[in-house]
Amino acid sequence: MVHILPGRPAGKPDQMSPIDAAVPGLFVAVNGLSSVAREAHRERTPFITMDGADLYVVLEGRIRLDDLLSIKQRHANDTGSCYHPAMEII
């Protein structure tokens, strides 16, 4: 079963506070994302993604979860892409 939680409140971006507009959703795909999904959200995305490999790196203690999420959010803000694997970060 997949649960999709909105990362942003309803409304137009100009009606949101700067904080609400900057908070992305988090999509966790333990088995990874397909190339089709990565391509569909590579230029503009309302969420960031994590996969099983990202979780494994965090559980191994190679990077803190909050640091990983911050880096992924910065990447999404800079590039528009939802995908930034932890193995490219560490």
C-alpha cells in the first residue's frame, strides 16, 4: 500500500507563507525509483526522495538523517530534481 502525503498546503504559491512554500514532501521508495519516475520529476518537484540505499547509509552512521535531508532539499531547490542519491553525497 502506498500513502501519498502532501508536502505543501493547498493553495497557490503566492498565497503561501515563505516557510510553507519551502517545505517539500518526502517520498520513500525502499526499492528505489524507476528511471521514468526520476525523469518525470527532474526539473520541478514538490518532494524529495529517499530509497533503501539512502536509508542504509543513514543506519550505518555514514551520514546523519537531518544532514542528508538538508542536502537533498538544497539539491531539489537548486536543480528541481527530486533524486539525489546518498552515495553521491558521501
